[in-house]
Amino acid sequence: MKRGRVWSWVAIIIGAIYFFVPLIATFEFSLRMRRGTHSFDAYAVVFSDQRFQASFLYSSVLALATIVVGVLLVVPTAYWVELRLRRLRPLVEFITLLPLVIPAIVLVFGYLRIYNSSSWLPLTASERGTDILLMFGYVSLSLPYMYRAVDTGLRAIDVRTLTEAAESLGAKWPAILFRVIFPNVRSGILSGAFLTFAIVIGEFTLASLLDRPAFGPYLQLIGANRAYEPAALAIIAFAVTWACMGLINLVGSGARGTAPAR
Amino acid sequence: MVVQTIVEDFPPIAATPRRRLSWNWLGVVPFFAFTALFLLLPTGLLMVGAFQDADGYFTLNNIRNLFTETIWNAYKISIEVSLASALLGALLGFLLAYAVIGGGLPRWLRPTLMTLSGVASNFAGVPLAFAFLATLGPTGLVTVLLMYFFNFSLRSTGFNLLSFWGLTLTYLYFQIPLMVLIMTPALDGLKKEWREASSILGATRWQYWRHVALPVLWPSFLGSALLLFANSFGAIATAYALTGSSLNIVTILLYAQIRGDVLHDQNLGYALALGMIVLTGASNIFYIWLRARSERWLK
């Protein structure tokens, strides 16, 4: 048993090295901008870059819109399926898992084919239309995480009893949904929301191929052209990811999930 | 549980006095409309396009052209990188999860590992490539320190971050923690009583693993490895930021095709996408099947 514990420590230490060394190295690298000494110059350059501010803001707004649309789509659906259409549950679950099967690059290829400027619904013809298409793409990508988080929350409460109680007190559908169901699955919704934010903020493939000025393509551009700023940006991106995961832990009991690498 | 489900499936007759047309399905129309428009239809049309020529006639030529050298090689490298990172990630992630759960380590390590895994498995895409360039790139910290302290040149070993092993090593950064997260519930399902029972019956440590633990765990293990495979197979951002277009993996080839029609054949691009879906789809279906199998024991 003693020997087993030694090996456990070895595994943990190797894992810790694998986790921390790239972070330390990246941080150290990001401080090298001024020759011969360590400084935060790279961060200063990044934060004062107009494109950084613009693309980060753009992606943040997009992430918030994605969360709102995603929640409005997923919560009523999951609620209704749980309450009235249990037979559909396997089908709905299957569909929400499809984004894990369909790589993002394939999805956006499909978008470009059916929503191009000469199609029946030319979403990519205007900038605003493309923004909306991109946002819908992100809603699709985040569907597995959002649905699972919300569904776990819904299963933990007695949807049927709550609905009947609200009905017998004279509540109408909007009131039931927004004042009874939403507050009761709040932690699930928040988990899904933070995870969605973490996915959307640095997403590269969709934004790049739809040619929108999002944070992911900006990162790529800087990576191809600069030396020290990318390391600073990696640290910033890591901090954002960390914050999102920390908030998920904070809101607690909701489902834990992970994002695919895209 | 079974009884409850049956009761719910057949509500009391009093609740529906007359059989009338149910409008219940209206509630899920937004969901199905959305997923049809932005998930199923785009993918479906690509799959149809893979079997059409430029004029829209049915053909198998695109599928046949997938087996030309450029495309075949791209698939091969993608599959190799995904396999290597999935298998190594699954193995290391499993060992790490097992060390924390069954290794007699202090309790606080477990929530710490879970949190760090949640962060690391979501730290992917372009920034991950930056991090590894700053670590193992030509002037990365580890490269420099190895040279300084041990006079050891990473480059002289033939290691290059912009290569098969470089990409695999980078992918492992999110693959290992993802495995830890998926595997932990399965390892929790290994009941202490099984181990005690087998040791009372005189089983050795090896026999316990061979006849009890592994048969219970292998569906979860293999299933998770398949999920990791699909995860890295569809990834592009990290590889693109790391290697530009110098590493010919299938996602980068498809990216270039969408950007500038490098294959000079739109429908061949659709076939490329179809091939990807077939591969990730197969591994996911197998994963779901294995998961269903493993849940029998892990309830």
C-alpha cells in the first residue's frame, strides 16, 4: 500500500508539472519584451491596442447574446420536454449532443453553403446578418453544455408539482416559466452560461471563416506577427478561462462540463 | 423507478376526458426549428453535396478522390495525432484520476485536481499554442533552461513543436484533464466492497484488477478515449496557430479549402467534411454505446 502511495505522488507531481510549467514559461516569456530585464511592457502594449479592445468587446457582446438566446431556447424546451413530452427526451438529447459530433469547421462550411449571399436566406450578405449567423453558430456549439447543465437542474426539482402549484395559484405560462422555473434552475443556467462564455470568447474557426472581427482571429493574427504579445494574450485568455471555471464552481451544484477544443 | 416511469407514461384517464388533438408539440417547435436550420440542414446539405458533381448530378467521384495522396495523407496525420493524443491522454488521465481517488493521498487534492482539470480542459485553441511556443519553442523557457543548465539542445534531438509529436504534446494539455473529468465518476463507482470481497477470497492485487476492476472500467475507459479522439480530430485553432499551414492535417486542409478553394473542387471539399463527420460520428456512437454498457455497473 505504501508503494502505491509513492506512485500516486509521482503521478500527481508529473501532472502538476505538465499543468504549471507551460503557464510559468508563458508568463516569463510575456515579461521579456524589454531587453535585458523583466517588465510588463507586453501587457501594456496589448491593453492599449485598439484592436484588442474592439475584438474583446465584440466577442464579449457576442458571448452574452449567445447566452441569452441559448437560455431562452434551452430552458423552455427542456422544461416542456420534462413536463409534457417525455417521449421526445432521447431525441432532444441526441440532437443537443450533435455539436460534439459535427466539428465546428464542418458546421461553418455548411453555413457558408446555405446562407451565402445568393441563397434563399442570405444571412452573410450583410455584417449584421453575419453577426447573427455567428451567434446562432455559437448557440449550436454550446448546446451540449447548456442543455446538460439545465436538464440536470430541472431533474433535481419536481417540475410537475411546481407547475401544478403555480397553476392552482392562478399563474399564467410566462409567470410559471420566468418566476418559477428559471429561478429554480438558476445554478444550472449560470454554469451553462459561464461555460458558454469560456467557449465563445476565444473561438477561432467560426469567427475566422465568417470573417468577423472577434477575439479568436485577433489572437491568431497577433500570434503570426508578434513575438511577446501572444504570451501576454495567452495569460489573459487563461485568466478569463480560470474566472469562468471559478464562477461555475461558485454557483455550485450545476452540472460540470468541459468544452471541446475548437 | 420502473413503476414510476410507467405511471408517468400513461397519465390517469381522468386527466384527459376526451381524446383531442394535442397541441403539446408546439412547445418544442422553436428548438426543432433552430436545430434544423443551424445544425441539421447545413450538415445534411454538405453530406448531400459530397455525392454530387458541380452540376448537381449524383456521383461517387468525390469520395473516390478522397483517396488521392494529399487528402489521404491529411487524414492519416490527423488520425495519427488524434490517436496518439487520445491514447496517451486517456492513459495518463486515468492514472492521475486513479492516484487521487484510490491512491491514499490527502483529501484536499481531489477538489484541487478537479478544478485545475476544468480549467485546463477548457484552455485550448489559439492561446494554448502560444503557451507551448513560449515553453518549448526555439526560445521558450524550457528550451532555454535545458540549454543553460544541462547544455542540452532540444533541437538536436530532432524535436520540433511544429511536428507530429509537438502537436500531440500540446493537445495532451487539454486531453489529460478532460480524461480526468470523465473518468472520475467511473472510478468513484468502483465499490470498496468489491476490493474487500476479493481480498477476503484470497485474490491478489493483480487478480482484483484483472477480474474485477478492469472488466467494470474498460467500457468507460475506451469510451472516454473515443471522445478524446473526436475532440482532437475536429480541433483546428491550436494546430493552425502553432504550425500555420505547414502541418497538413485534415482540418487545416479544409480550412484552406473554405478560404480559397485550394482543392479546386467545391464538392471535393464537401466530401472532405463528410469524411470528418463519419469518423467523429463513428467514434461518438461507439462512445455512447460503451457508456450505456458501463452504466450498468456504475449506478
